[in-house]
Amino acid sequence: MPELTAGWRQIAGKGVADTKGHFLAGGPDFNIAGPKPAGGEAVVRAAIRGRSQYVDFALEGGGEFNAAYRAYDARVVARWPF
């Protein structure tokens, strides 16, 4: 059975705060800037699923796309009772 999902994921909020720290051995304090969210991204996923009396299987894949990056993923799923 084929399946298709498409949508938009909007980032909400201000992101995470900066991390402040220092080393116990000495040295100056430091800051690590937290990532700042920007906009949203398109999300697309597709799958083909099958089922019988003794096994379920699926081939799935998808991606997330925004101006800064693209991420892809895929997986094969098989399930059977024992």
C-alpha cells in the first residue's frame, strides 16, 4: 500500500540560550552561542507497506528541505511474530 506525506514544519520559539562556562584548571570564562532557529522547512515522506498473515514490511524514505540544509533518510522495516 503506497503512502505519501507532505507538509511544512515551522520553527517556533527563540531557540536555546548561550552556554557559559569555565575550566576548573583556569583560564578565562567562555561562551558557546546557541543555534538560532530561522523560518521553517518542507517535509516530504513516501512509503510502500505490505502485510501478510506472518510478516509486515515497509520501504520508507523522506527528506527535510530549507534554505540552510537538506536532510534525507531511508529505512527498510520487516516485522514478524515469533
